[in-house]
Amino acid sequence: MRITKLVGERLKEAPSDAQVKSHILLIRAGFIKQVGNGIYTLLPPAQRISKKIQQIIREEMDALDGQEVLFPVVMPKEMWEKSGRYYSIGEEMVRFKDRANRDMLLGMTHEEAAVSTCQNIVKSYDQLPCMVYQIQTKFRDEARPRAGLIRVKEFTMKDAYSFHTSDEDLENYYNKVYEGYNKIFSRVGMKNFISVKSDTGMMGGKYAHEFMLLTDIGEDSIVICDHCGYKANMEVATSTQSQTNFDDAPMAEVYTGKAKSIDEVCAFLNISPKQTIKAVCYCIVGDNKHTVIAFTRGDREINEAKLKRLLGKDIAVKDLDESSLVKGNIGCVGLENDDFIIVYDSSLKNACGMVTGANKEDYHITGLNINRDTNAKEFFDITKVSEGESCSICGKPLSIKRGIEIGNIFQLGTKYTKSMGMTITMPDGSQMYPIMGCYGIGVGRCIASIAEECSDAKGLVWPMSVAPWHIYLCPLRNDDENVNQTAEELYTSLSKKYEVLYDDRKCSAGIKLTDSELMGIPVRVVISPRSLAANQAEITLRESGEKIMTDLSTLEQTLDKIIKEASCKN
């Protein structure tokens, strides 16, 4: 590819709204162009990377006997009504009517499509296990797109769906896909990635893992024990809760005036947040009657994912302006009401000497003993883990790191096959609902994640396995006839074996060398009047900066060795 013909331009500065490294560099290097909020065009270099990532994914999915299909982007409402998700998914799913006034939607995930496709085709136990996968463009009306390709509205994704006759068979296949994912992320050049237990979310199912690239700009919090290896997404992470015991004084109602927040109450009463009980109120989506009141210790934060799983309902923070509850003074004494669903966090088990709201304006209660003064019978883990808390497995301190989700795998069970009526015939003639697994990888997010990890102060540093080109051919002084002729000859010969980006621009050496580093092509070959005087070319390795002078007669053999060694790293 001649750079004078390449669609895209290199920029000295990125737009002001580009905040993270990958977003800045992908725009500056001419790899992506924004066309709307959370919507990007992949320019030729990024598209070449995308195709290479997709090919690696295909090879590993095919090695698991995956069969590639292509589900529709547009689906009818009826398909999603069967699973129940047409109404349970919110505004992030785009719904519309076609010209015949039929209700349609844009696919943001394809569980329903997978079941609909295999239904009445996969009919017998001896056809299982089987897995179908696709690499497809999807659309999710993301409320808060951020960080370039990391969180977008339109995205390319590989999603796969497997069908099984037993939980054991699913478990066995799930573990194979797990290993396949490790191979994929290693082959595309990622280094600092891990897998963690995760929440099944809107996908449903009983068991899931996320693959995360550890980076400070990640939007997910990951709880890690460096001692025993425990790893989990914050949504499902657990820790060992210490007992909350203060002096067990008689319960008393005290005036606290305008003190409402935990910090204000603590300052007024000269106590620690650990001695207080926090109340957080939620409404259940689709239920106008009940209010969920979650009580936890004042120094802890409610984990809404855990609370949703416990309730088996979708929830949202409740507006208390039109409620009988007294905002800032809600307490766990005397709240017996059929309209309230009260949940106690495990941090409050056997707690005594606590401060809670008095359920009336300007007052709190001190000396609360949970066992003595409330009707609390059960306690549940509904809070987020904090840095330094004890690991629930080995007791050592936990740490919290940030990460970007690059892939996920789910054990879905029969949620979709049962709701959509897909059955298979077993050896004894009986019918059963196949048990499903689901496996996703975001291709665009992989591009951004690799860029985030594989870059330096000068620009991108693409691994050889996914680099848009292997070689950046960089003649200096194109006006020199010998340089120009040699560069043209090398471009012709090297392109027969390698992917070559030829910088044929008539511009300064500084611009060319700077752009080569910004674009991150693994190997740069420089031809100049000085090198040609010695009948040599200068090779520079982008990752290490190592420079190698080689005779033109042995240039190809040297490049063979370099590219082969670099490819073996992935």
C-alpha cells in the first residue's frame, strides 16, 4: 500500500474529547474516524487489524468444531417476546416499525436468533454438542459512550452459542472455550489479561466468566487476591465480613436536626461510619407498589448487581420525594409494612450499639441491637468489596484493580430453549430442552485494548500477528534517483512476501519517521543516500527500538528472521 493513496491522515493533535491513550492514538494515526456519538468508521489500517483478529477468532472457534453462521441484524418482535426480553430490556435496544407496521428491533445480542435458527433443525441428542458462531455488526443505544472503541453504540462482535444434553457436557465444552479464549487473546498480542467470575446480567444463566485486560483506564473493578489467586468482577466478588460490635447500650431516640447523610450524622454524634446503618431505597421495575429498602453498614456501598440477583427483579433507585419514607432518617425499627421489601446486608449480622434513622424528621436512634430491636432474620451479601478486606477463601487482604472487558462466556442453562420451545429427542424417545452456553468477544474493543496496552510515548506498537502491515518502507530523500529507484524495487519485491506500507511521500525525514512510530508498524526499513552508499538498509524494530544495518543483498533473509521471531511471540 502506498501511503499517498491511503485513506486517512496522521494528526499532530487528537480531538479534545479523546481522553484515553487508545482513543487518542487511533485517531491521530488515522485508524478511526468518528461519525457520531459512539459510532466510528474503521479506516483501512484498523479494518486490516479487525480482519486479522477475526481470522484468529475463526481459527480457534473452528478448532472447537464451531460452525460459522450469520444471523440477521433485524429481528421481529415476536422472537424476543418468547424469551421475555422484548419488554425486560430497556432503551438500549432499538425498536421500530417496518413499512407494514410490524414491530421490529435491531439485534444487540443473538440468543433468540440462535435458538430460532437451530429449532427444528437440531432435533436429536446425537447432533449434540454443537456450536454455531457469527461475527456480526450489532447496535446498542449506549447511554454513555466513552473512550473511543471501548464503549460504543455500533460494534462488531463474535458471539457463539452451544447446545448440550447435560450440565456435565456443557461444563466440559465451557472449559474448552475458556482455553480457546486464552489462546485468542494471547495470539492477538495481549499480555496483561485475566479471567474473572462475573455476573450473568441480562443474559441470564447460572455461571459466567469475563476476560479482562488490566489497565487503569478500565471501567470495571476487579477484586483480586494475590495470595490464593481468587479473581472476581466487583459485581459478584465476596469478602469475609468482620463483626460489627460496639457498646451494647439501651436503644434511645436522639435529636440530630438537619444531619442527614452518614458523614453529617457521624460528625453530629462523634462516631465512625462503621457504627451507623445506611438505608438505600429502590423501586422494582414494573412494580409500582413495593419499595425495596436495603440496609447496610454506613461505611459500605450497596452492590446493585448482587441485590438484583437476590430479588430476581430489575431495580432502580427510588425517588423518595413522593414517599412516606423520611429521606435521611430511614431506620430499621418499626418499618413493618407490606409495601416494603427489607433486605439486610451481612455486615449487620449480630451488630449492636448501632445508629439508625428514627423514621421521623430530625431524629435518629442510638444503641440499636439488630437481634434485639429488629425483625431481621436473614442477612445477605449485597455490598461491594473494599480494598484490603479479607479474602473469603484464604483470609489474606484483597486488592482492587481496573480492567476492560474483552470477552465473556456464560452457562445459560435452558432459559432460552425452554421459553422458545426448542426441544430435542433423547435416546429413550423423551423430549428435553437443550442446555446452552454463550461466548462473546468484542472485535473493536480488542483493537482498542491492544492499542491501550501496546503503545508508548511515540505512538502505537502493534504485535506482528495483528499489525495492519508488517513493514513500513521508508525512503528518505525521494528526490534522489537512486533512493527512489531502490525503494520502488524493494516495494515490488517485498510485497510479494510481506504486507508493506510504502511511504512514497515527498516530505521531510522527520515527518516520515514520526508517522512510522505513530502508526506502530512492527518493522521499519529505511533507505537513504547514506545507507545506499554502503549498499545497505537500516531496519528498526518498533517495539524495542533496536536498529540493524544489513546489506541489501541479505535484507530479505534478515526480514524473514525478524518477522518469524516476532510472529512466534504471539
